[in-house]
Amino acid sequence: MKIILLVLASLLSNPLHSAQLGRITAFNEINNEFEIQTSDGALTKIIFYRPDIFRIWVGSNGILTNPIGDEETPIVVHIGAPIKVNQSEEDDYYRLETDSCVLRIYKNPCMFSLYKKDNSTLLFEESVPITYGDKSFQSISRNVDDYFYGGGMQNGHFCHNDRIIQIENIYDDKQDIWNEHGTPNAVSFYMSLNGYGVFRNTYEGGTYEFFSTIKTIHKENRFDAYYFVGSLKEILEGYTAITGRPFLTPQWGLEFGDADRYNEGSFECVKFADEYIDRQIPVGWFLPNDGYNMDFSRVPEVSEELSKRGIVTGMWTDKKLDFKKYVTDYNIRLFKLDIAWVGNGTKFSMNACNTVYHHIEDNSDARGMIWTTLGWSGNHRYSIMWTGDNGYKNP
């Protein structure tokens, strides 16, 4: 019995359940893409899309794959052929050089370091090789000048030094996800004040650790990351070049809005709209049925009356809503996609927001406008993100 238990324990802790990139056994350039084979059996591809943007893509079993569920609404929307970069070889590393940076690829084991174009100013270097298994992660040594930002909506703080942040939307009925330290709209992207940013192309959740070692972990047996070089502004520009530019919010969407649970089927919200006008308070839109089980039956009349007052009508949505009819017949120009539609975010949110956004744009002359509660990397192409019911109580 003891022997069986020892065998089980050794299997559970066996390094075969996770592996690292090993010694480089082959390094080839094919159509401006660099393919690396390593002694552990993995295939790694390096692709430069711009002088300041490149991708490290690892297939643990020699096969490169895209994120699961990426077919309907891809996270990455960038279209462009790989660019030509300068290649050279030193004793212990290969060097890929552009006008913006130098990527060193060490031979034994295969590890990566990124430098500015002078090849002496370090941006980052790995402390151990990329690791894959039940989870995949990258470990980077922290520089003195590193200050870390990003990760999407990380409630309560914006600088992540000496923190662990969740890259995952974990929703429960307590709605703690919208409180301090909640992550309702996490994104798999971070950037450093030292001059680089990293976006993990995945729908799987994970954690990012920002201590002496920067360890970014996702729950999948693949590694797929895009890297950006430059200032924080330039890094953000690169990130949206890969994942898509943010949608342009309609002018009325930038104005104050009113979302509440007015009595179903009533004109109460029209009376409130008149109060805004009487008090000369600017208002752009109303969401008259914001709440579960709110069957707002007089949508056409309310929408018409609000429109006469220069106010756009939106609708909280459940799964049964006929979006096309509401856009074409009732002049609805905003939809709030709540938990019933977007689930825990990630690909569910991306698919839902993409679908409803285009219902507006394809069936009217208006810009799409979606308000969602749980998002992911790329959601900015379709929607604004809800931060939660924020309030203040005077102690």
C-alpha cells in the first residue's frame, strides 16, 4: 500500500506534468517567420508584425493552435504579413533586430531577452524558460525601474507592483466581483514603465504576479503572447492595433445617462426626463428597464416620447429579446448585456457583444453602443464596461 501511495505521489509531482523549453535543436527562417525546435519537443514561432510588435507562440506538442472558442469572435483582429528583420548569431544566442528593439534568443536552454535597439539597454529577460503543462507561464526578472499597469479593470488599485492580480472574471451571487479587488472586466495584458508590454492571446483565466519575478500564468497548455516596445502610450496603441481599436462612442453616449427600474409599462421615466429638462440637467439616454424580470411592455411609446425630448432609449436585455425588431421598429440604440447574456465574460461576452453591436449597425444608421457587465481582451471593440454600483456613505 505504501508503495502504491509513493508511486501516486511521484506521478502527481512528476515534472512530466509540466515542461520547459529546452535546448534549441533547430532554428530556421521561413517567409519572415522564425521556427525554433527544442529538445523538449515543442515548436516555437517568432513573428514580427511591426518593428515594435512581435509574437512568441509555443506549441507544446509541435502544433501551434489558436485560443479555443476563437472562431466566432477572434481576440486578435490584426491583419498583416510578417516583416523582414535582421538576423545574426552569437556564440550563445540568436539575435533578431529591428529599428525599435533587439530580441535575444538564448540557445541552451531556449530563453528570451528583450533590449532597446542599442542592444545594451535591457527591457526584460526571462529568469527560467517558458513553462507549459496544465498551465503555461512566463517568468521575467523585475528591473529596478519597472512599474506595472494594465490587467483591465482591477478595482481599488492601478499599479501592480508587489501584487498578485486575477486575470479572470469570477462572478457569484454576492457580486463581490464589483467590489474592491474585484476583476469584472479583466484583460490578459500588462505594461511596464520600463518600456514594454505583453498581451496573452487566450480566453483562459490566470494570475499575474509582480514581485522580484514577474510570473504570468494562464490555465492552458499553450503559450501565445504579443510583445510591444515603447512608451505607455505607444504600448497601448500597439495593443489596440492587435486586438482592435475601441469603438467610437456616440455623442449622446458620452452624456449623463439614467438607468433604473421604473414601474413596468408606465410612463414614469418620461416624467423623470421632463424633470431633467425643467432643471436644465444634461441627459443623453435612458435605460428604463434596468433590472431582472422587468417586462417593459410600452417600449414603442416611451421610446417615441423620449426621442421627442432628444433622449436616446436603451434596453436591458434578456435572452429572448428580438434585437432587430427593437432597433428597426422601436428606435432602440443602446443595449445593456447583463449576466444572463455574457455569463462569466471571456468568449461569451465577446460573442454576445459582437452580435448585438452589429444588430444596431446593420439595421440602422447609428453607431453600435453596448453596455456590458463582464468583458475580456477585445471587448473594447463593441462595448463600454460597467464598473458596478458605486456609492458613498458618510461615516
